[in-house]
Amino acid sequence: MNNFKNIPSHDRYDVVIIGGAIMGSSTAWFLSQNSDFNGTILVVEKDQKYEFCSTAHTTSCIRQQFSTKLNVEISQFAADFINNFQEYMNNDIRVPKLAIKSFGYMYLAGDEDFAENLRNNQKVQAASGAATELLTPEEIKSRYPFYNVDDIKLGSINLVNEGYWDSITVFEWMKKKAQENGVEYVENEVTELIKNKSGDRICSIKLASGETIIGEKFVNATGPRAASTSKMAGIKIPVEPRKRYSWIFKAKSPLNRDLPLTIDPSGFHVRENGWGTYQAGGHGAYDPAVDFDDFTMDNELWENTVWPILFNRIPQFESLKLISQWAGHYAMNTVDQNAIVGPHNIIQNFFFLNGFSGHGTQQAPAMGRATAELLIYDTFKTIDMSAFKYERLLSGDKVIEEAII
């Protein structure tokens, strides 16, 4: 139940969040339940059905196998949040108890360069307490006999708090609890960000329905549309929609154990989906920015590329039946494939929550909490996200994440 209206109840709010999917709703919930904040919050979402947002098209998996300590820590908090979801939701008995289905991620290195990358990443992960293991081809085959490992140099897997989680339930309850805490959601669209005369502050927004809404602080949580939203404030950020395809298929001969989310050297991935079905994903060799409303499928990609790759890696997938397919969008940060979090360097009441490059859903709990902390305290109180600040885009101080899927 969304309980959305079209027109805000008031003409002034302390915080205006533009975008009400999982990032915006995470921020709204963390902000509204913090006893140090007693202001008003408006969330403006253009589509209350969330039909085309990245949240609705997610693989809904979580991993700690990143190359940077910060991203590992972000996912570790998310894992704790998921596994203790009812407790985080103030022990509300209406909220379901959740758990991660930890079938793990299996990175497969087809050459020595990527094998060395996995070794380096594993050191970072282990230093942060992640349970990542490196496996020889023989060890992979022993644990998962269905893989063809003839061309594999090394594997990397973590079976602790890595795998599938119910991101839609988490999103829906964050939104519902935020609304119960007094956060107002409207189905509308921001068409203009209005600055003061000196240009160092956003004063208000203009809605598609014609209203002008005054605010103190504004959050850009518009996913693949982030650059378009920022442009209304005269700010350029390197975030663009990149199309990602997903396929659900049924195997004539299902595997006799859970399939880790397997990242093939080709770049395509496949994972357990339950009941003899599996989910594959990836993109074509040509990966341009696309229009915000472009969700058309590449119908030849499955037959000509993906299925042969799956069959090569898992010969038991020789006979498959395609059940469904869809395209979604990554909000790709083209500079370093990492988040942009925090205020603009000049317009300091305009906050970024953008550029997650495919790992945003699993990072939403930590990112929503971090943004709420900035809005309340002007600093990070838990995980220090300052490495993701906007200024790095100007200085060239990149935070490179090697483990992008």
C-alpha cells in the first residue's frame, strides 16, 4: 500500500527527497526514526508503481566480495540489517523476519591477471572479517562438480552473508514505516530546482503539477536519472543509465545443490533462483548510455551469446526453457563505478545519493543511514563515507572498485 497523493499537504518541508525507491525510502526511514530529528520530510516519486526503477529490476543479491574496504563494510552492515530486519524496524511484529540465503558468489578467473585481482581482493575482504575463500580449479570441481573448470585459473567464494535477500520486502517496509513516522510521499515530478540569487543554495522545487515547494535540504535519489536531476541545479555528475538484461530459465536437469551467483570470465552471471529455475544476467559487448525509458530487450543476446556461455560453464544446462526476461538500468558512475554521497561543494544543501553502478540495492541500508546522519549532524556518525564525496569528481581522486558485475 503506497498511500500516495499527488499534491503535497504543505508548501514547506525541512527535507525534500527526490526519488522514492529504495535509496530515497531508506533515507526517509532512517531520518524519520532518529530521535534527534523532528523536522518534516517530503518524498517526491514520479511513479508510485515503481515499474521501471532500478529497485524493481534488481538481482536482489548481496556480497562482501569487493575490492575496497569501504564497500565491504557497507555490505556487512546491510547483511546485519537484513538478518535482524524486524529488530531494526523497532521490533514491529508486523515486519517479517528475514535472512540471507547464503549460496555465495563464485568469481571465476579465466586468466592470471584476474586471478591476481581475486587474490588481492581476498586480502582486503579478509582484513575486514569477510569469509572469502580462494579455490583452485580442482577445489571448485570437488565442491561443485557441475562446473566446467578446464579454462579456469582460480575461484573466489564466500558462503557467509552472500546470496539472495528479499529486497522488495525491505523496501516496502522502509517506505511503509517512514509513512507511519509522518513522512509524506507524493506521486509527482520535480521539473525545476530553484536557487537563491547567489546560487549557493536550493530554495525550492517546482512540481509538474505547478506547485512550488520550499525546502531546507534536498536529496537527489533519482537512480539512473540522477544527472538529469542535478542538471536542474546547474550541476554535472557522471551518472548515466546503462542497460542490463536478466533471464529466468528452467533447467531440464536441475543441479543437485544451490548454484552460487557465478560470475563467468565472459562477464555474464547466473545464480540459483529456486524450484529448478535460475537467473542469468549481463549486457552486450556494446554498452552505451541509453534513454531513461529504453527497456527493450536484445532478443538475440540470449540465443547467440548467453545460452552458449551457460552451457559451456555448466554442461548440465544443455537443455533449458526460457521463462521470462527483462531489461533494467544500472545508474553507472562512469568515473569510478562508486557512489556519490553527500553535499555539493558549493550548493551545500543539495545532497547526492547517486551512481551506485549496479550494487545500490545491497548498499541501500548503509547509504540511507549515512545520508540521514549528514542531514541531521553534518557528519557521518557510523561508517565514514567521505571517500565518496562529490569533490573527488573534481580533483580526480577516484575510488576505484575492481569488483563490478
